[in-house]
Amino acid sequence: MIELKAEVDIEVFRRYAGLSLPRHVSYPMPTWWHKLDATDVDALIHDCRHADSPNALSLYLHIPFCEHLCKFCACTKVILRKSAPHAGSHVATYNDAIVTEIERLAEKVGADRPLRQIHWGGGTPTYLADEQIERIQRTIERSFRIEQGAEVAMEIDPRTVSPAKLKHLKDLGFNRVSFGVQDFNEQVQTHVRRVQPFDMVRDTVQACREIGFASVNFDLIYGLPYQTVETIRDTIERSISLSPDRVAYYHYAQIPEKIATQRGIDHTKLPNSETKLEMFLTAKTLFEEAGYEFIGLDHFAKPSEMLGQAVEDGTIQRNFQGMTTGGGLDLIGAGASSISHLSGLGFLQNRREVEDYIGCIQRGETAVHRGKRFTADDLVRQGVLNQLYCLGEIRPIDMETRFGIVFSDYFAREIAIMDELQDDGLVTLEDHGVIRATPNLGRVLLRNIAAVFDAYLNVEAYCVGEKDYFSANA
């Protein structure tokens, strides 16, 4: 058992852990985005296509359908039993819309630009029939210039895939799959309605290996009802025994006022902050002992895996998909709620409701309803936050070279706060102005460090520990 006090100062942890802070999967956070009309959208896409040196592309597809409701889920989803009346026609109509949007996006952003990444998320993309998946993938192949060796990934549900379906995905060019494992404890699985026995996951992993996927990834969640440090240890050890190439180890956020599906969670059985800290430290210790590299806020990867390599070559980034490869690509989103990140320019997000999304596509209108064009300050702070979340440190010389600023002048107020965080053991201030999160406390409280550099938050309130501001705006 890990001794917490040997790892972190518990009193300091308690003081900082109560703040409700953003995870910064985007900067600025969606709280600060606004409605966009077709003219705004066209202007951003025009600037993206006609940049002096256009970036290569990454494509994200959102498939919202699931047969079963997981109580913890915060994703945009439609629970639709395949046996339900009109389920087939509803899914077919959505597929028609996303195929049409893909074709339009290629025309707008430039079909000649190399496409280096394709990621299918959800929902449950494997909800779709083989022929529906193939139709969409073939549309992408016709519409874009997919680069040799492109990363082509799909989120899969072990409950809804067979070896035959996995083989079909591999034949279509998919080379990475991600499992929503979450937890292996039967009581936890039953409560959150995500029942998938260890043997089922093991057999699916084995099938993926035999078929030849280059990377098999797991999503795990800690902080769920009925989890204990002991059950988390068991889940981590079982996960390691299956040797996933990459693991996302997410902290569960209970926000039932925003996410209706979480209202069925028994909040009286949620672990407290100190227990969750021990869950995090336990996972970090076990994964690192097994040879995994700790990356960013919540990811672990084998050094040879694509994410581990991205750390080495500087192409790692944090976005709506978590920690990903492909820094410097323009991310284009298709499907309901999907988000585009046009590097150096802005964010665009499609309508969340499936019916609204389909209607826009059928009428020949843009499905985008909100977003934000970046300011010069947004771009500087994006760079700082991405480096902090991806590498656990901020290197001023990189920011000065990239943005033409004097870091110590530009961030004079933030650096003064870093002195306080150093006194509390969250960071160390090193040669050449490097700010590095400490290995345990700082990495646990990485969002607290990042919040100081978020110009949209009230930094003064943050410093004196006034929590209400963050609870209202996170």
C-alpha cells in the first residue's frame, strides 16, 4: 500500500483539490465560445485552406449511437436499441448525412491536402453494420488524399464486436483500436451499467493481436461508485496483464446538474478526494513499474507506441480526444457535436442534437453552430498549456522562439504565482525559467498549475483559494 504522506503533502493537496477546474481539452474552453453564422464559418475555413503553408489534416467522425446507457458517460450519444422501431432508418439517415458532410468538407478544406489521421469516436462506432462502416470509410478514401502510413483508429465496445467485425475493420485500413474498459470489478460494472467480464475483454484483445492491429488502447476510469484502492489495483493489474499499448486513465467527474445520465449514480458511494489521490498514485506506480511512460495529465503508453514516440518527436498534443499524436495538424470534425480545431485560427463545433445536425445537412446548410476565432493571446497560452499538459513542464525558450515574446515579461504575473506554487511543492523553477510540475503532487494537481495561465479564469480568486468562481465556470 502506498503511503500518501510519503508521496505528497496531504494538507497542501486538500487545499488545492477542492477547486473545480477545467481539464483544458481546449483553450479557450467551450464556455467562452459563441454562436457563429455561415459567414463566420466560411471565413475560418477559407483562411485554413489558403494559409501560406497549409497543414496536413486529421479527421474525426462522431457516431453517437449506443445500445446501452453507461451512467457515467458525458459523451454526446443516442441510446437506440437495434430492435426498436425505425432504428435502422434513423441510423441510415444519419449515415447519409455524415457521408454528405465528409464530401463537402473535402471540397471546402482542400482534398489535395494529406490526411494523416482518421479517428472514429462516439457513442459506439461499432454499433454500425459492416456495410455502413465501409461506406463511410470508402467515402473518406474517395474524398481525401490519405497519406501512406496514416493512423486510422476506432473506438470499439467489446460487447458489440466479433472477430469477424474486427477483421473487417483491419481490411478497411484501421490500424488502432481503443476499448472502453473503465473497470473490471463486477459491482462497479453493474452499478454503472457497463458489464463486460474480464474474459470478454481478454478474448477481444487477443483477437485484435491476432488480426494485426498496430496499437490496442484501454480507457479506464477512477473515482466511480464502489471503487476502492484495492479494486483499482486489481483493475490495473488485470489491464497490465493484457499489455495494452496505451492507457487513458480518466478521473470521473460527477456533474449530474449538467449530465442527466449521471443522476442514477449513487453519489454516497463515491470515493473521497484522498482515496482518489491514492487511486491515481497506485496506477502511476503500477504502470511505471510495468514499463509504461506517464504522459500528460492522465495517459500511459509503452515507449514504442505512437503516443510515446510523439513525446520524443514533439508532435504530442492535448485535444478533445485526450492526449493524441499529430501536433500541427488541422483537425476536421464530422457528425453531430464534432469539433474542428483549425490550427492558429479557431474552433468550430457542429450542432449536438442528431436531428438538428441531420436537418442542416439535408438543407445544404453548415452544421456548425458555435466556435471561436483565436486571438494572438489565445495562441500563446495554447502553446503554454499544451506543453504543460503534454510534458509536465513549460519551456520559456520554446514560447519565445515560436511567438516572439519575452516570456518573463509576458507572464510576469503568472511567474509570481509560480513562486507560491513552488513553496507549496507543486512546481520547481529551474534554469532558463523552466517551470516543471513535481513528479507526484504537481502532476496530480496539473490543472491547478494550468489554471494560472488561463486568461479567462479569475487568477486572483484562484490564488487566495476562493472556490465559487471555478465551480460556476469550470
